[in-house]
Amino acid sequence: MESLAPVKIEVIHKRVSEIKISLIICFYLRASEVDIVPSYIHMHLLLSIFTRLIDAVFPSVCGGCGKSGGLLCADCIANVPSASPATQSFITAVFDYQNPIIRGVIWKFKYKNARGVAKYFGMALYDEIIGEIGDDIRISKNEVFLLVPIPLHAKRLRERGYNQSELLAREIIKYAKEQGSEKMFKLAPGALTRTRATKPQAKSEKRSTRFENLRGAFFAFPELVRGKHIILIDDVTTTGATLTSARKTLLKNGTKTVRAYAVAH
């Protein structure tokens, strides 16, 4: 089947989004009229359920080829350009963030509740990890590599409702089980926390500003990270400031080795 033109894909995305928003607004108004919403928490739950139902009726389409079923299909992922090497040697990224498809899908993943794409990104990250340090993992038979997602500050987590990096890490674990390598990894989302809110790195234009913005932003629990091999997981890395700050915090608290993997750079 011939691929849809980018303009046509955007029109489809826009129209489906408009329909979804209209239906959610109608639901909210109707729920208010019949007084079935006793609390904000209840409302949030109902909206979440209703949104999932709408997504089932109006599934997202792939930003690359226009196929329904997800924001990015496996075939299109395979054709996305690889990321250029990061400045820091401990960081590896899978895809080129300058690619408009990847950039658009990641934006929806982070800000528009497009959690389903985490499955495909998680598989890509797993393949990258195994391809790069698989031999090291197999040699250290009794060593477990901790997957530590870059944490969000509590305020931002409440606003967004989920940590996209943790979703990626969980999908890596799921795929590892399918590949029979689940014993190599352990999810450790609580090993690292963000101690203060920082403005989005994309808004910090200068490289030096980005590093300063993250000074003292993380805290690691020594009892969880001391003597461990850790793999940091993030969605996007640009200057590497976030991952570098997290790595420094972990090493100061006794972590043996730290590598980092991101979906895009």
C-alpha cells in the first residue's frame, strides 16, 4: 500500500484529535448535568476510562505510513535514521531526534498520553543495550544490571500522570522476559529521585545553562545503588546534561558503573 503524504497524515491526526476533544467535552458536560462526578479524583478516573474507549474507536495512525494501530509502527521505526553519537561516551541513543516523525511521536508520548508507543521504543532500547553491552552482561553472570529511569519531579509527575522514562524501562523489562534474558535486568525506579523542579531542558538554550540548571537536582539512595551496575533510561538527550547530572549523583553514592540509553538524540 502506498504511504500517505505527510500533509494528509497531519490532517488525519488533527481531525481525530478534534473529534476526541469534542467527545470528552460532551462527556464532561453531561456528567456534570446528571451529578455523577462527586470528586476530582472520580472525574479524573472517568475521563481516563472514557479517553481509552475513544482511543479504541478512533485509533491513532502511524506518523510515518498512516496505518492505524499506533503512532509509529514497527516497519517505520526500522527506517528511521540512527542517532549521531552523543558527546559523552557513556550515553547511547537510538534514533535521530531531528527526524520529524520521531520528534512528533516523542512529543505525543510525553505530553499527549500516547503511552502505547513505549512498547516499540522499549524494544528498540533493549536491542541497543544488548547489541552494545550484551557480552559484558553475559560475562558477569551473577551481576544484575539495574534499569533506572530518569525521574520526574513530584509536581511534574502529578501534572503529567506518568513518567515516560519509567514506561520505557518497564517495556525493556517486558521484552527482556520475552527474549529469555529477564535475569539480566532489574527495574529500580526508586533508586534515583529528583529533589527539585527544574525548567524543561528544551527551554535552556545554552549548554552551560542546561548543566547549571541540573546542579543538585538528583538524589540517589546509597543502599540501593552502592556497588551496582546501572543503566539510566531516558526519552531524549540533547546536551547530555540530565544524564550527566544523574550519573554523577549515582557515582558519588557508590555505584560501580553507569551507562545511559535514550530513545533519541
